[in-house]
Amino acid sequence: MNHFPVGWGRPRDDVYGAYNPSYLPQSHGGTQANPITHTQSPIVTGTSVLAIKYKDGVVIAADNLASYGSLARFTDVKRLKQFNRKAVVGFGGDVSDMQYLDRLLNSLDVEENYGGDAPAESGPHMSAKNLHAYLSKVMYKRRSDFNPLWNAMLVAGLDESDKPFLAYADLLGTTYSSPSLATGFGAHLAQPIMRRAVPNEAASRELSKEQAVECIKECMKVLFYRDARSMPVYSIAVIDGKGVDLKEDEKLENQSWAFAEQIRGYGTQTV
Amino acid sequence: MTSIGTGYDLSNSVFSPDGRNFQVEYATKAVENGGTAIGIRCKDGVVLAMEKLVTSRLMKKDANKRIATVDRNIGVVSAGLVPDGRHFVSRARDEASSWRSTYKAPIPVASLANRMGSYVQAFTLYSSVRPFGITAIVGGFDAETEVDVDGAVGSGPKVGSGGKTQGVKEGGPYLYMIEPSGLYWGYYGAATGKGRQAAKAELEKLNLDPKKGDTISLEEGVKEAARIIYVAHEDSKDKEFELEMTWISAVSGPTKGRHEDVPKELKDEAERLAKKALEGDDEMEE
Amino acid sequence: MFRNNYDNDSVTFSPQGRIFQVEYAQEAVKQGSVVVGIVSKTHAVLAAIKRNAEELSSYQKKVIPIDTHYGVALAGLASDARVLSNFMRQQSLSSRLTYDRPILLSDITSRIADRAQTNTQQYGRRPYGVGLLIAGVDARGPHLFEFQPSGVTQEMVACGIGARSQMARTYLERNLDEFEGSSREELIRHALRSLKESLAQDKELTVDNTSLGISGIGEDFKLYEGQDIAEFLETTFENKEQEPAAGGEGMEVDDS
């Protein structure tokens, strides 16, 4: 007995004919192939991405670690990808899907730069807003095919009128926007800290670049303290009217593990 | 042309008794009516130049570009039917893009020329299509430095298994010209279109063959290209024209490995010298 | 007109390298009533003469809005233009859906050009029998493109196509230097005047036979027809008499 209807109590076959199992899988007398399944979980993963808007642009950061489960497998993985001088994408989640998306964006950039009659001084036609619209469509299409790209991304940069732009897109096709954003663990650990700096859009228009960078660095440090899939080497990018300033080998400074003394309930402690 | 009208020239893909494909020859005629296009392969890059005939005063100046970018490091200029040129470029872009998705690296210029030669040749095989009414010049720069695999994670080992070979240099500037028949050759200097004879004569005077000593630099190439287009235009002096020029250098050069417009200052300078050189010639003749 | 051996289809070159079928398609454009387009630094304008099949019939559609930022004017086979304009609408929508940005005019122009080129290189098709002027404003400012059945497209400062359009072009060439700095109203007046040049001696521009499309920086493409263009006509041709003041409907009989 199983859950397939062939085995259920049925009227007599000699009177009503045999049950037609053609819609069932071959393993149960039917003609159908087994259900197709796609990615059910990510393999090699990157952790949180953080970003915050300030008055002239956006600051975005992510560490350089790619984990294989709980193993810190690759320690020089750059998860911030510059698209053009107006947009940077920060990737969390599956690293091979990130590589696929990076190639996709690279092809898109090649197409965008065929140029034609564009005057050189006109700047890129693809703003961070346009790029986010495109990426979110890609993600939504893939999740609707039940074949998601296992990522959560932040798109940071400038919109078509050169105002700071920051938005989120993920494997479900979900999108949202806010003066500060974080993916993964960062959404729980860093976002409350960033919201103290920019509780609303008006506050982000007051924030200086130095304050924004300082806030992000502080959050990266907190994440390293508490996120077991993180590392102290990270990438950070500042996108403003002058272009993208991307540093890919920054180290956390002034760590203090004094707080660890206060933690109870782990390890060999008995009290 | 002999044997016109004997009936063997009415359909593509048909041989005449003496082994000619007339439709392809007629397509070549369409090329010979177009503005002159040239390409020069210099020591450290490639220059492409086009004589753009101005058909109407109402056209927007310096718009309507005729030299197109394929991938990032390759340029295409063609003489002949302009819409056929666009078709050619569109296919070349598709080839470059599919090469990228297969090999995760930019297409080498030689491979692009090969694929486009095959594509153009296919349009001589069937009576349901006509040959391309263009001759296309394809110029590009294959990276000499090691190209990152698109989207690669990490930098990989420096030496040993899976590591990098130190000091290997490959790539460089390349130039090809593809004819309506699908035939293509590699060139040091290529010219097509109405003024090709005059242009070829000028190209042959330049030091372009590396086997015969030092060849000209990219910047000299730009100036020569401008001058040659001006020389080639002499026969149709009554018509106005615009000069369009692009160039491609190594990653270490002025275009950082990309196919780009020649900067305005350099182009203006090249045009000034070109005009001066022509005036000089006229004076000598008088 | 004489037939020759090389004009049966668009996949045969003549010994001179010409494609007659494409050249004949260009003739179809010259049969259509005239349309003109002009751009300034801030605006792009299209103007067209509409014909009616007979006294009691409606007038043609000559200017078609495509997206909020641009429109086209056509000369030649209107049904071919409908195919192309539907395609342009789809492409424009897809740009907005995929990238959340209005399509560039240079982009949409080259897309229809590529479609038109295909029709000149494959057997069993014919070239489009229509010429288009594509005008509007995109992220790179105001633009005007001309599209021909051969697949040739050109960016223009001003352009006129269709029957007797040479006269309109002569006007445009004569006033070429003024367009760039023209205001919205001046640009409209130039467009209407050049249109008038192409009209037969005894014909006038009226609210019935004239179409006008305008877009500018920060101003969506808008089609003006009927009474909406009365004021433009009045200010352009001040000394000319307009329609009869009272009982105008149906009383005016065309002299043709």
C-alpha cells in the first residue's frame, strides 16, 4: 500500500476496466519520467553583503570568504563586482551562481558598450537602477522556472539622474530598497546598527562619506565577531559621481574580543 | 563584363560554363561604389578609417557611425551596402558573444575572421539568398597579457600544477579583410571601396611588414590613415565627406586594449596634416 | 518603365551591383504624402500632410505615437508602417520592463533597420514599402532618424520624405542654421512652413489635413490633430484665411 491511487480500494476491474495509470511515474506503472528537480541548496557560499547610502553616493562591503558548508574553503574570493562607473553588485549566497551572473553582466556590459552614436562624455547608459531592474527580472524568471540562482544581492550606485541608489534582489525574485541594506546574517546583526546612522532617507542625505565608511567598517567587525562563516579580510567600494573606488584587500582594524568573556552557555564553561 | 545576359547571372549559387559565380561578382560592384575604407596594422595596434560621403546637408554631423565595435577589442568597417554592413556586424557580435559563453574569454581576431568568412560564404551557396554587398575589414587586438577567466574565483596558484607560465607573450594586433565571396586574407594594410586603388598604392609605401624591419607606430598609423583617406577622396573631390577613425592598442597602450574612436585632438591633428600633405602635392604638380 | 532581367526579386544583384526591388520600394515612399521632422537643442517635431480617400472618408494616420518619449511619421505603405510600429512598441515596452528605462532612439532605429535589411537579402520576402521619420527625446537628448526601405537609417537635423518632399527639404536646407537654437513654437512654425512648401499651389494646410507630433526635454511626445492645431496654423500663417467662421462642417468642398 502506498499513496498512489492504483492501490486504493476501487470498483471491480472486470466491470469498470483497469485503472489508467499513464500519468504516473514509470516506477508506478505510468509513462511519465520522474519529476525534474533543480538546485535545492547552495554549495560554496559567501556570507553577508552590507551597504549604506550617504549624501553623494553609496558604500558597499562584503568579506572575501567562500565557505564550503562550515569549512572556510576559499579566502580570496572577490564578491563585489564593478559593472561600470555607476554601479557595483555585491553577491551573497552560492559562489558558482555568482560566477554565472558575473559572466552574464560582463556580456551585458559588452553589449552596452557597442556604442554606436553615443558621445564619449555621455557616460554609461546603464544606471544602477536599470541594472537592478534587469537582475531582479533574471532572478524572478529563474525562481518561476523552479531553478533559482541561489543568491542575495545588493546593487549599489547611482540612478539615471546620478542620485545615490541602493536596492536588494534575491533568489525568490524579491526586491526592496532602503537607505541601508544587508543580506544574510547581516540583515539581523548589521542592519540595526546601520539604521542608527540612517533611520530614513533624509538622514542618508546628511551622512558624509567618512561617516558611511566608518559605519560599514564597524558593522563588518561586528559580523566577524558573531558570524562563524566570516573572515577579517574584506572588499569595500565607494560609488559616487567621480566613479567607483573599489578596494579588495582590506583588513578589520581595532578588534576587541573582550565581549567574549561575557558569553555563557558554550564550550567548557560550567557556570 | 563579358557573358552578361547569357542567363547564368540571374540567380545566386549558379556557375557559368567558365566557372564563375556572377552574382558574387555583381555584389563586388556594390562594394566598389561605396566610400573608401582602410585598415592599418601597426607595431602596437590597429587603425581603421572610413571615408563617409555626405549625401545630404541635413544629416547630423559626426553622427551616423560606420565603424562598429565587436566584443570590446575588435572593430569592423565595411564598404558597400550600409545595411549589409550592419547585418555583418550584428552576426560578428553574436559570434563573439557565443565564443565568450563557450570559452569564457574574448574571441581571437583570427577566429572571428574565420567564422565571418564562413558566414559570408554561406550567402553564395543558395538561390534563396544574395551575397553580401560589402567587403569588411576586421581589426582587433588580442590580449598579450593573461586574460582572467570571466567570473573566476580567486587568483589561483602562481606556479606548479594549475599555475601560470611566466613571461609568455602572445596576442598582438591583427587585421583581416573579408570579401563578398567569403574569401579572406590577413593584411598589414587593407583597403576597399571606391578609392581602394589609390589607397593601396599609398599603403604599399608604408613600412608595415615586420619582416622588412621596423614598422610604423600606432600614432603614425593614425596620421597615415587620415592622409590616405584624403588621397583616396581626390577622385571624387566634388563630394563632401567626413573622416571616421578608430583605433585599438594593447592594454598598456592609449586605448587600454579597447576599440575606440581616435580622440578628437589627435584626429584633428591628423586631418590637418592630411590636408597640408595634399596641398603640398598640388603645388609640386603645378 | 522598362522591365529588366534583374528586378524580379530582392536577392538578385544587377551587373552594376544594384538591387532593383529595393529601389522600387523606395519609389513607394515617394507616393506617400509628405512628412517632415526637425530637431532643436530641446525639442523634436514631426509634421505630416494627411490625405483622405474621398470626400466622406476619414483622413490617414500619418503620425503614430510609439512610447511616451517618441513617435514616428510615415510615408508610403501604411500597413507596412503598422507592422513596424507594432514591433517598435513591443521593443519599447520590453526595454521598460527589462531595464526600467525608455529605449534609445538610436537603438530602436537600428532594430527596425536590421529587420528591413533581412527583407532585402532573403527570397520570398519583399522590402518594406514605407519610409519613416522617428523623432523624440531620450537619455541623450532630442533626436530625429530617417528610415528607408533599404534598411538605411540616418540621424538627421531635419528631414522630409514623401511626395514632392524636395521642396520641403529645400526649405529645411535654407533654414538649417536656425533649428538648433529654435524654441518649441519656432520649431513648429518651421515644420509647418516646410510642409506647406511641398503642397500643390492651390492647397492649404487645414486642421483636417495636418498632423503634428512634438516632444521635448521633460515633455512627453504629444500628437496634435484637428482643432488642437488650429492655433499653430494661425500663428504660422497669420495672413492666411482659415476655415469659414460659422457653419464650417462639411460646407467646404475640396476643389479636386
